Amino acid sequence: MTVATSTKLGLYGIHSPLGAGGMGGVYRARDTCLDRTVAVKILPAHFSPDPARKLRFEREAKTVPRWTTPTSAPSSMSARRTALTSR
């Protein structure tokens, strides 16, 4: 799964890939509403029909904002708003 740079996904303008794993790709992006750099994780389209994968993805999105480590940034969006899928 690859998302082209300069792609716009909702409020986010994609800048560059940061990494990829079993649940999707992570991209450096710009939150155009809050005017800040963010990381956006995208669930691959072939996972979107799988309820178990979608649930895992949403559970992860809800868990990340609870982290309180020096290297984690706060998350301000809900799991449903950040659960974008690539096509």
C-alpha cells in the first residue's frame, strides 16, 4: 500500500512515508485544521471488509492517546475520524 505525497485525506495533507507494518502504513502529514505536523496511520483497503481488523485498528487508535511517555505525542482525533482506508 502506498499513498502518494501531496495526497489529501480529509484534514490531512500527506508529506512522506514514515513506516509500514502488518496493520498499515504510517505517513508524515500536515493537519490543515490545526496547522501542525502529525503521523497518520492508514489501514489498507483489503483489510477494510474484515471486521476484526477494523476493530483492532480502531482499538489501537483509541489506545494511543492514553500513552504518557516522553516520546509520544497527544492524539486529538477520535478513532473513527482517523480510521481512513486507502483505495
